[in-house]
Amino acid sequence: MYGLMQPRPLTIAHILERAEALFAHKQVATAGVERLTYADVIAHARRLATVLDSLKVPSGARVATFASNSRRHLEIYLAVPATKRVLHTINIRLSADHLEYIVDHAEDDVVFVDRGLLARIWPSVDRLSRVRHWVVLPDGSDTALPADPRILGYDELIAGAVPFTGSFEDTFALADENLASGLCYTSGTTGPPKGVLYSHRSTVLHCLGTLAAGLIGLAESDVVMPIVPFFHANAWGLPYGALMAGASLVLPGSSAEPAHLSRLMEAERVTVAGAVPTVWTSLVPELRRHDLSAVRFLLGGGSAVPPALSETYRAALGVPITHSWGMTEVSPVGVIGGTRTQHREATALERVAVRAAQGQPLPLVNLRTVDVETGRELPRDGSAVGELQVAGPWVAGGYFRVDADDSFTDDGWLRTGDLATLDGDGYLRLVDRMKDLIKSGGEWISSVELEAVIASHPDVVEVAVIGRPDPRWAERPVAYVVLRDGSAVTAEELVRHITPMVARWWLPDEVVFMATLPRTGTGKLSKSALRDSVRST
Ligand code: ADP
């Protein structure tokens, strides 16, 4: 027997119209220079809907953005899926090869590009002949525009358009909740980038999952600042989440300077912000210089948040960095960290250890770990290490225009490539990425754990540990370390500092001091770049 509840589709159109009806006066502030209301932003999205029609962008076509986090980007974020087109957010730091590959693979019909970023993409234009229109978004820069009929101005298009006045939501039939709404490519550290094609349904459920109280728990009273770019796995769901909750949004614009970000957080009284650990590290010197007392929740993910970093924030602001594990394929948030009531009696040190874990799965997300060799599921005992697999309604079931992929198991779970433990309370603890684990003399060394102990030295700003090929041990750990300005710590002193905390054979063979560490396009430390430099020396 089936239930008798109303069959209503889950759509981004609903998120748009809910914000319009309930939270019209709430603010979207960009870079401290522009302040609009949700009503303004959605009015522009309604005009953009008809602009896309007049540009003859078909339903289902991919509409790309190559842009920083701004209110115009948010308008595109809303109008494209609400009109049943597919929003393809492109990473602005991709190499020309990858950029051309994914624009071509996605068959992008139109690209919306920040004026200041046009020079980065324009050299590829001849190889991207399928793109019919390049729509330039004003971003405060005055870069000259090439004289080319394919270039259009965003503000001019919006000013000249009539708004769509109907209900977007009413245009969706029940089955339409499974229509594609967004497309994001994984960074392709192995093989070409792969497209993850989100649906309206998966996006709405992910949004609700992250909104759940006790997890990120966004509320109407929040002022949310996605520092994480819109193109990095949907800014972790923060933009749609803020709209659904009715929270105000603060968008950083094109600058990622620590002083700019912290000034914005102070001036806008930001309560919730999300960023990769690299950004949180860069903001540490700013914490003393600004009044960030409005902050109530800081989200860190994309790579492991070193406990020492989280504790620095807890000491300075009273708010740790809450760990979150995710992947582009998981929309991206699958797991949120933090303590539970049972940890109230725990010692301070034990609580630090709980917060260091990646955390517990969101509702509707299932996790399991399997033996890498046999594929058999491992016990949830907090110690058996295996490959993490994940399933859920906002987890990818395939890649865009890829027939079969061994990332998926026969029973439909996603293989993450991460090595992890699960415990009896469902806490996930990531040991390493399979490809980053160091194999020394037949034993495994977790680069993540080693990095965490090295980062606990007060003079260490950042650290990455990789395995260097070794004729005797197969691989030996080497630590690349960025020290605080003026620090005179030596390699020997660092090794002495960590000696009581790790097994002797975990001690790195070499500590290399660097001014900065290489980054991936999403701002994470790039271990593959370090490995390449080791190989070429
Ligand atoms: P990419 O693999 O291209 O960097 P993603 O941004 O989707 O793309 O990264 C997903 C991976 O990032 C995960 O599989 C995991 O290895 C790592 N990761 C994400 N969140 C965390 C976290 N909280 N702790 C440790 N690693 C993380």
C-alpha cells in the first residue's frame, strides 16, 4: 500500500520562490562594496530567465560560469536551474588544457565570465567554438574587452530584459525533480576531469541535510560567508542553504586576501563561514586584529583540518573549525564533525581528538569501509582501516558522459579512494587518501597524522608530508614545512618535537623548509606537485 501524500517535486525553483516570498528584505553583500536584497537578486534572476530564452539557450543546455563569489554569480546560480538549464561552475584556476577539456566535454552553450577573469579564458576561445555567447560580469575591474560579437554585457542584458513573472516552481512536473541542475568537474588528479551531474532533487536534499539543526544548522539569524568558491563543489551548499534558511549572505568577490576576508567578516558581523584549511591558516594572523565575536560556526573541509589549527581558532574566538568531509561526488557534504553529549565528561584532550575526526554522516548518507584487497566490509571498531565507500540520495551514481566507471561498486556505492576507520558511534576518521599513504618497509604511515603532529609545533604554519621513493624501504616520509615569519626552528628541533608523539620509523627522513607550498585549483595543498618535484630532482 502506498502513502497518500502530495507528489510534489523537489526543486531549486522552490528555494528561489521561498526566499522571494519570505525573505525579500534579507541582504546579499558583495566584497563590502555592493549591497542588494534577496528581492533585488531574484528580480535580476527573473530577468535573466528571459535573457536565456532570447539567447535561445535550450532547456537542458549547459550554462557555465567562470567567476568569483558575487551577487551576479548568485543570480545565475538561481536563474539557470530554475529555468531547467544546467549550471556548470568552472574552476577559475584550471590549466588551459583542463579548461578547454571540460568546456568542450560539457558542451557549454554560454559562459558567464568575470570581466577581470576574461583574459584567463579568452586565449582558449578559438578552441571553444561551441560556446555561442560570452557574457561579461562587471567585477570592478576595467580590463579591456576584445571586440568580438560573441561578447555581451551582463548588466546591459538584464537592463533590457522583461522579467519572467510566473511561478518557476509550477513549471516543474513531479518527474522533473530528477532533471539535471548543476555540473561540476572533479579536479582530475588521475586521468581527465570527470563531471558530476547534480539533480534538483539531490541538491534540495543536500541542502536540507546541511540545514539540519545540530549539523551546520543555518538559521534566518545567520550571516553566511562562503569563502569557498561557488565553483568548488557548489560552495558546499552554502548559497542555496542560506537562501532556504533566509540567512543573509556575504560574498567575498574576487579577492582572497586574508586582510580583505577578515575585514568583511568583522564589518558584516558574519556568523557562519566555510573555507579550506589553507584559507583558515592564512587568516590566523588576522584573528587578533579584528572583532570576530559574531562568529558562531566555522566550517573546514576539502582536506584534513589540523587539530592545532582548529584549537587556535577555539582559543581566539571560542569557536573551533568544524570538520567536514566531502567530495564533489557527494554534493559535496557527507560528514560533519563535532562532539556529542557523551563527550561532555571527556577530558579537554579527548574532546580535541573527537573534533579532529571528520565526524558523523549526515542524515540519509550511508558510509562503510571495506578491505582494500578482499572488498569485504570492515567492522566499525574505530581501528580497522579500509577504503571508505558512500551511498545516499546526493551521492553521484555515475559521471557525465562516461559509460561505466570503476568508481562505483556493483551494489551502487561510490568508492572514495580515501582510507578511513568508522567507530561504533558512526564517527569517520580519515587516515589518508589511498594515493597519499606512505608505504615504508611494508608498513603504512599516514601522511595526514604525521602532518597533524608536525603542525602542532607553534612555529609551523603549514606542512605537507609525502613519500619519497627509497631503494631500501620503498618509500620514506619527507616533510615540507612553512614556518612562521622570523622563526629560527631547525629540522632537528622539529623532529625532536614530534619524537614523543609518533613511532620512530614515522620520523621524516628530511624536513624541507619552503616559503609557500604548491596548491591545487581549489586551494588545497598539492601533493602531486611536491611528488613531481621530488621525482625531477
Ligand atoms: P579533489 O579530489 O579534486 O580535490 P574534491 O574537492 O571532491 O576533489 O575532494 C575530495 C577529497 O578531498 C576527498 O576524497 C578527501 O580525500 C579529501 N577531503 C575532503 N574533506 C576532507 C576532510 N575533512 N579531511 C580530510 N580529507 C578531506
